[in-house]
Amino acid sequence: MLDTREAPKGKVVSAGYPGIEQLIDSEDFTNVNEVFEKAYNELSDQSRIKRGLKRSREAKKAMRAIELTMSLFKELLEIKYRIQEMLKRSQTKRA
């Protein structure tokens, strides 16, 4: 369900995830990358420890979740770029 929210450019359509939307709009993934990289490295260390098979499996699942999340961010950026390209084409056809 889409909502509207206030933005510097006026009201915009929102999917209800303002943090993610702001991240995609700004394209500044520096903080996210640092946090994910640190967590991924710690999980990687835990997954290699032979003590506790369950702990190792859980660490690997968490690592996979981080990989999928980063993949999702990349896909959202690709969609954003495609939409921007489509808007440019439609504006040049009108002009």
C-alpha cells in the first residue's frame, strides 16, 4: 500500500519504508556497507568455529541474509535508474 509523505521537494509517494527510501534516494551506502561488512566478518569467523554446529549454521544463515539484503539494495538502485531513464525518454518525446 502506498502512502504520501512530505519531502524537501513536496509530497511524494511512499511505500512506507522512509529509511530505505532515503537510502536509495541519497545513494550513500557508506554507513550501511561498514556495518554490514563488520557484521559479515564477525559472522564469518563464527561460522568457521567448529564448536557448536548450530551456532555455525545460524552464522551462515545470517551471512546469507546480509548478502540477500545487499543484493536487494543493488536491485532497487537498478530499478531507480531504469525509472529515471524512462522519465528522461518520455520528457524528450514531449519536447
